[in-house]
Amino acid sequence: MLVGFNAMKNHRHDALLIRLCCMLFVFVFVAKAEDWPRFLGPTADCISTETGLLDEWPEQGPPRIWKKEIGTGYSAPSVKDGRLVLHHRLGDEEIVEAMDPLNGETMWKHSYPSSYRDPYGYNNGPRCSPLLTEDRCYVFGAEGKLLCLNVQTGENVWMRDVSKDFQIPNAFFGVGSTPLLEEDKLIVMVGGQPNSGVVAFDASTGRTIWESVGKDTWDGERKTGWRGEPFIQWQGLEKQASYASPVAATIHGKRHVLCFMRQGLVSLDPETGKENFHYWFRATVNESVNAMNPVVSGDTILISAAYYRVGSVLLKVAPDGRSVDQVWRSLALEVHWTTPVLLDGNLYAFSGRNEPDARFRCVEMATGKVHWDQDESWRKSYSGPPEKYGRGSAVYADGKLIVMGEAGQLGLFKPNTTEPTEISKFQVPEMKYPCWTAPVLSDKKLYLRCEDRLICYDLKE
């Protein structure tokens, strides 16, 4: 009898331990899923796994937790392990600042001098988002300083000034491509000549591992699509850097790093930097950029640009991973600087080069069919808060799209292929044009950034 009782006690004890372990596993998994450690979120596709968010917002918006005046720039904050890191500029210094995500209080700062001046009159701050790991913080400044910092203290681990280490023509709007961490390599679209468009650095030391893309990629290329210019003659002065960020994907069992350069799309082997394929895709005029990240679905890749009627193209990767075929090309999407959200085979994106021609659209990725189109244009002469989003950014979480318009209007949409379904919207009082930084969602908190403000809202239901 006593033996049976003890066995029952042990069984209950073991069952309790198993339940506790399972609960701990779920807690750890959820906690990590709630981080937003890099540009465009945990999986770099504008999608969060968070649930338990507000189904709709009050008329004046969700509860605000805190707000903070910050330096200039377009860099989105990143959040990991109870630490928010923002890259911004005050005076003649670029500042990497770690904050408490609960109240915005500073935890540490790392600053270094910057003399960057935007030649077109845009702000002079950093454009790239911090990349956070368990122990490191990687940032890429507006004039090309690549830093690795201790994420706990902000102390410098290593630094590379790529503008001095590589032959790089001046970019149009400053350095704007956030680096990619692929295993032990930090892969950066630096835009160097003659064949240093993309460089892989040792993530621990900053040592150069490989260089790729440039003259060997494009010289003599026939398929430009430009009238009267069937061949590309590489001069060695071309600006290669774009404002898209490299994307890693496994296609047909092969790992690709997809780099949407200023000239077009290039796929590289992340281990060696060897090219798999390339595809010319850019406007005919010199004053043009590619800025959206490639979107991958199965063995297809979508790229898009808004300058001078370039439009979008869907490419299908061959089984050997060495070439692509065009599936469709159209003006269904003309994406300027945001990255579409892909949900159930459909792309939700803002299309249009400028505010007057902006559209919010749902497009079927496989065919290019436009399911619905919402005109988002608004006149600059309008004196009050805009009634539209203009060009915007979107992230997806808990069955809803959170949309940030470029003039500070925040919206909540229910994704579907029938019509644009707006659940809630409000004008964020402190946000002003241009709000070109995508929203960041972490631990049920929404972080919004314009050129001089960082604001935190509570989205918990």
C-alpha cells in the first residue's frame, strides 16, 4: 500500500515537473517571438507572431506609454531581451542608444563623429536599423561606418569605415542598406568598385571574408531592356549601393543571399560570395534607386521599384538555382521604399513614387492580379492632418495589418482580398511628415518613429 502511495506521489511529482517544463518552454518561446531584433522584424518580413492585441482602437488611439525627443534619422529601433536600441544623430555625432523599452530611459550610449550631409536636403541621420544578437549590436551609419558593439554595455568591439576600405562612389541619399547576419558572416551591400558591391565580414572580428558583385556581374549584360542600349558597358564609376537590404532564403534546398542592388537582383552563395544568378532591373534615368527588400514565396521572388514606371516582376528560380525566368511583369505594384507584407499568397503594399500617386493595394503574388486598390493620394497644400496614409509602411500581427502613413496617420486593417477593411485609424499628434520608418512591435508595444520623436503605445487587449 505504502509503495503504491509513494509511486503515485512520484508519478504526480513527475507529471508536475513535465507540466512546469512545458510551461517554461512555451514561455521562453513566446518571449523570444516577441522580440523585434532587426529590420522588419524577427523573420525580416514585416510579420510578428504576437497575439492578444487590441481588436480595435479608441478614437484617440491606443494608450500611450511614453514618448521621447530623439535625434534625426530614418533608422527603426530594434528590440531584444529587454533592450531597445536606436541609431540616431545629434549635432555632429551619430549615437547608438540603448533604452528601457518600458519607459524610454537610457541604458547606455555609444557616439562617434559624423560629417554626412545629404545632397538632396533630406536629414543627415542614419538610415539603417540596428541588428541585435545575444551579445552584439551591429549598426551601419549614413556615411558608411560599420560598427559592432557589446549589446550589454555599448563598448566598441570592432569598426570598419567602408567608405575608406573600399572604392565606393557617393550614394544618392546616404547609406541605407541594413546588414544581414548569416551564421558567422555579416553580409553588407557596400556598393564598392570594381567587384565589391556586396562584402561579407567576419561577425566576430570585422575581417573581410569575401567580396562580390560589380563589373564581373554586369559588364556585357545584354538584357537591359533599355532602348538602343543592348549591352552594358561597365565604367567603374557606377553607384551599386541601393536602399534595399539583403535577404537570405532557401530555394530548392539551396541557400541564397538575395541582394537587390541598384542595377538589379543578384543571388549569392553566402559561404563563398559566388554568384548564382542576376537579373537587371532599374529605371533608365540615373537619379533612381531600388529600395524594397525582395519577397520570396516558394521558388519565386518579387522585386519592385517606383521610379519612372518600372513596376514589378515575379521571377521563378530554376531547380538548379542558377537562373531565373520571368513569370509576370506589370505596374500592379510600384513600390518605392517599403516592403510588401505577404499573407496567404497575397501582397499588401503601398504603390506609387510620390504622395499624389500613392495607392494601398492587395495583389496576388502568383499572377500580379490586383484584388483591390485604395487611392491614398493627398494634396500637400492640405492644411490639416491628411485624411489618407499617402505612402505607408505595414506590419502584420494577430490577424491584422498595422499601417503607418508618411504624415503620421496610424491605421488598423483586416487583410482580405475583397476590399480594404479599415478597422481603426487616428492621427498621431506628435508624428509629422515624413514618417518613413516602419512600425516596430515587441511585447505588445508599438514603437513609432518620425525624424525627431520616438513614441511607444500599448496594444495589449
